Amino acid sequence: MKTKAVFYHAGCPVCLAAENNLATALDATRYDVEIVHIGQDKARVAGAERAGVKSVPALVLGGAAYHINFGAGIEALR
């Protein structure tokens, strides 16, 4: 069974660089990765907040939020 991984970002250069690195870093045989551009899909902000995302880019892996770099605070994306 694959582990669910959700990568949240807002489309900024920091976020896009993290997305590119993420694509090569996670083993596709072990992780089911979903990329969510919450800058374009505001309906996903609430779910990101419930998952513990405080800023983007962030990776939620196995239910834990990992903040990669500070591109934008989640409150700025509402």
C-alpha cells in the first residue's frame, strides 16, 4: 500500500523549485503524490490548514506537515 503525500504550493518560484525537486525525490512505488496548487484552487486551503500546513510550499506525508521553505503564509492564500 502506498503512503499518501500531498504537496501544497502557490505557484511562486520557490514552490515550483520545490515541486521539481519533489518529483525526483519521492519513490513513486512507495508514495501516491498529489500536487495541489492552492493559488489556483482556493477550495483546498481549508484542507491544507486541517492537515497542519502553515505556509507553502509544504508536503503532507503520512498525516504530518513538513514545511519546505517559507514562500507564503497560508492566511495569505485564503
